[in-house]
Amino acid sequence: MKRYLPFIIVVAVALLAVGSGAMLYRAKRPATLTMSGKGGEPKHVRGNPKASVTLEEFGDFQCPPCGRIAPEIKKLEEDYQSQLRVVFRHLPLATHVHAQAAACAAEAASMQDRFWEMHDLLYKEQAVWSKSEDSRALFQAYAGMIGLDLGRFKRDIDSEEVKARIAADQRQAASLGVTNTPTFFLNNRAVDPASINPEKLRSLVDAELKEKKNPSG
Amino acid sequence: MSATRIHIILYSAAGVAALVGLAESIYLSVMAFTGETVVCGGSASCYEVLGSAYARIGGVPVAALGALAYFGVFSCATFALFGYVRARMFFALIVWMMFAFTFWLLYVQAFVLHAFCRYCLFSAAIIFLLAGIAVAMPAASERKTAR
């Protein structure tokens, strides 16, 4: 018996490890989320409103994976042009100290119809402002760079309307069970977190386009 | 204390340490596969590390590779405990490979990402402990059983 004991122990631990990992995965894996279409029209849409594919993101400007995927999404928009529209919704996470302020800056820019310019700049400069002691000063500098009326921007960034817009997106996220960023929905179906990379997203968009062209297939 | 007794104590300690590391690695692997990295115990630094490009090798989470390595260490420690001489060699080999990789990960955290993940530091502490055990292990020739 002693001869087989180490084999028994090792196999038992292997089974226990695989079993506990599988159980933990089942408990933590995101449910297959779908958007109901309720919860208000998205405020920030870029691209053809009648595009056959809609990629909707719940994002946090301070989240590094969101920052990394942002230029890739832009490439997708350029490549697919009128076939793809992109929607952005705010989900600033409490773990990121400047995320809420960044969302406010983007919304304040939106009040002057410059949301996407600020969106792109915030992601591009994420490494700078996210480590800054005074991120607000940087946001004001960015507002200047994209040609905003600074006086209005400073007023809007602290306004109740801006906070309400962000809160509305957060409520939408909560109602869908979205807790992580970035979370993407492609034509109202949640994208598996493991597929949030340029190649997989591109293949998913291709699949959606193919499905739209050949609905039966 | 005889060399045999020291072996038993050290390999048992290594087995327990490897089990702790295995449990942590499984947890982190599941976090990576489900996209829960973002929660990261409320720590932004942890998120910066585990959400970075360095947290995966060829698309595979480093934590999953860690789980395999810890399982290897546990298996070798168990077999060594039962007198398998070759298991000792593999035990030392895996531990030193993990030790070297840990230095790379610590370098990335300190000088590339400028952020430390508490889970990674805990894992590094376990690997340092395993390396200490590998160093403290008496020479294999002192044991009679050779398989």
C-alpha cells in the first residue's frame, strides 16, 4: 500500500485542484448577459447610426485594459467604417481614484459636443493623469487642447447633470449585472472577457456581419 | 537529527507551501479566465499588474503556469518524501526555475509597471521559502533508498 501512497496523494490533490478550480470558475464566470434595449438611449455613439453591428462598451477611463483596447476599437471603427457603430457607457470603478473625475471630464466635454475627443485623449494619456496628484488640472489642460470653453468646462465638470449622466450609466450596468471593465456587448450580447482582444473582437464582428448578411446561416 | 528526519520535515514543509501556492494560483487563474481581475481585492496596483500584458504568456495567464509549477513541486516533494531520489532532482529543478521567474516578475512590477500586486508578492514569498528549503536540504547521498 505504501508503494502506491504517493501516487494516491498526488492524484487526489490533482483532482481536488481541478475540481475546486472548476467550481470556482462556475461560481465566478459572468452570466451570459444580454441587453434588453431598455434603460435609455445611449448618449455616446460614434459611427453610422444604422450600422449592422453595434459594439457597446462599459468602460472606466482609468482601467488599464480599457486603455489598451481603446486604440484597437478605433482601428476596428476605421476598418469597418459604416458597418460598425460604437457606444460608450461609463462605469468608473471605486478602485480607481481618478476614474469618477475622468468620467466627469468626459461628460463635461460632452456638454460641448466633444465627448469622443475627450474620450480618446483620456485613454491616450491614461498613464499620465492616472498617476497624477492633480488630475483635474490635467483634465482642464486636455479641455483646452480639444478647444473647449474652459469656463464652461470648469462649471460643468462639477454639475449635477454630469453626475446624473454617469449615474444613469452605472444604473444601467447594475441592471445588466455588469461589474467589470471593460465589458463589451456586441449587438446586445455580452462578449466573453477572454475574447476582449483585437483578433477575437474582429472575428466576432465578422461573424455578426456574416450573420446579418445570411440570417439563416 | 538524522538526515532522513530532516528530509521528512523539509519535504513536508515544501509540500504544504506548494499546496498554499497552488490554491492561490488556482484562484488567480480563475480570476484571469473570468475577467474578475478588475476586483483584485480593491487594490488598484494589483489590477495594474494582473491586468497588464505581462500577466499572460502566449495568451495563457501566468497564474495558470504557476499552478502547474506548484503542482509539480508538490508532486516531487511527495515522491521525494517516499524515497524517490529522482523526485528530489526534479523538485530542485522546478523550484530554481520558479525562483528565476519570480525575479523576472518582481523586476517587471518594480521597474516596468511601477506597481506591486499583493498576490504576486505572496507567491514570491512562497517561492523564496521553497528555494530556502531546497538550499537547506541535506545531500541526497545520505539517504539509502534509491528508486
